[in-house]
Amino acid sequence: MRYVLRRSCLSLLMTVTTVLSVSATVGAQGRTGGEVTDEWGNGLEGATVLAEPDGAAGGSQETITDDDGEFLFVGLPSGRWSFTATLNGYQGLRQIMNVRQLGTNSVEFEMPVLPSGGRFRERTEFEAEGGTPKFRFEEDGTFEFEDADGEGEGTYGMVEESAVLIVRDYDGPDDKFSVSMPVTVQFGDAMFTSLTHDGIQLPKK
């Protein structure tokens, strides 16, 4: 009876040890994650992040960022890896890092917007009577604006007599948020003497 009991206890101990060993192995898998943001710190959803071995063992893996711009790889073998982030409308970025099998590895990307269309050759401002709304366009492809609810900034590209604005930071009544869709504003003529926004005409200053 004691012999049978000892064998049962030994069998149970071996089973528990095996389960713990498997759990430890799973828990020991390296986790490589991070975040993809724009130049204003907004998380970019839908960006593709590609992990490729750069001397390490293993094959390539790919994932997509969530609505907060975050991503995660689990179980990448230790060694040197290349991480590339891409998203339409943004400049792709690549980083090389040594991945550790144990613990957490972090990769962060801050992706510049690719300006489309032309730009003003010098700072150009438009302002409605009363002071708002108003826009200031810079020659580097960025702009700032202010309306009745708040102010913001972003990048722009000019196409014929209009400008496509990508608003990336707006400080309004609900604090800071992103405007996901581009905003198009129309200039009055080819000399850019005025700008129309929300039905309001803003003369050039």
C-alpha cells in the first residue's frame, strides 16, 4: 500500500514539475513591443511593423499596430533583429536592436508625415476679420491655425488652388485630439489672396 502511495505521489510530483517547466518555458519567451506615433505623439493605428533577423536565427514576422499605435512580438529568438515600420502617408523607419530571449524589449518609432503637393515659399498668413479663424503656413510644409474652439497644427500640401491639411494636434474644448481625415481649404485665386474655411473667407495678411 505504501509502495503504491509513493508511486502515486511520485507520479503527481513529476506531472506538476512538467507543467511548471512548460509554464516557465512559455513565460521565458521574449516579448518585443513598442509604439508607432507621429511627430506629435499621437499613436498611429494600422501601421505595419516587420521584424527580420539580422544575424539572429528564425524567420521574419509581421504585425499591425492597434488603435493606440502599439504592437507586440512574442518569442523572437535572441540576437540582432531589424524592425521596420511603414504606413501610407508617412516616412518609413527602420531600427536595429539586439533582442533578449528573457524579459521585454522595447522599440519606439516616431514617423514624419510625407508632405504631398507644393508649399509656400515663405511664411504666409490668412486671417478673418475679428482675428479668427486664422492660418499660418510655413515653407517647411507645416501649418498652425486657430478657430473659435481652439488651436492646432499639422502638415499641408498644395494642389492647384487648394491645400490639403493633415491636422495632427488640436487643442479644443475636449482637450487634445487628432483629426484623422485630411481637411481641404480653398484659395480665392492663383495669387493666394484669400482662403476659404468653413464658408468663411480669410484675406491674406
